[in-house]
Amino acid sequence: QVQLAESGGGLVQAGGSLRLSCAASGRIFSINTMAWYHQAPGKQREWVASITNGGSTSYADSVKGRFTISRDNAKNTVFLQVNSLKPEDTAVYYCRAWTTLNNYWGQGTQVTVSS
């Protein structure tokens, strides 16, 4: 089993920044890719960004150039630096991790962007 705990969300004005963290525990040696998703009120959960064990990254078009995903394997933590925030970025941000046989979700952290 893998447990994921997100932190770093909050209330920020448009144009502001936050750094989200997701700490993994449990069978961390089995984790491959990690990713961030977000879910706005009344909408489906959407993929935001991913990072592999080797550090290769990919992003949704809506966040390219504004969000940066990174990973500290020594600390078993993945980060999402979110810059130039827009009101439409308001959502619960979730961390997800894949192992060979399964995938796991965290409980989420709320990001609210005021205009």
C-alpha cells in the first residue's frame, strides 16, 4: 500500500503562486509515475501534470508555462509549483501515484483563487 498526503493549498489572489506538496509513505519503493489532478466544483477530475521516476514531465495544455511539477525521490515527495494563478484554477488538487500493480490517490488540498 501507498499513502499520499497533499499540502500547500490555500486562498490566493489572481496572479499569485503556491507550492503544493505530496508526501508518499508505505511501499514507496514501488512507485513509478506520480501526477497531479484537479477537480473544480461541479466538474470532473482532470489531469494536470505527471512526472516519471526518471524525471520526465508532461503537462495539460491549460497549465503549460504556469505550473511546474518536480520530484524529490530522497524525500518521497512530489511538488507542483503553481504560478500566475487564475480564478479558473480554483479546485481541489489531488496527487496520484502508480505502482506496477495499482494506483493510489491522496485526499486533496484546496486551492482557491480570488479575482
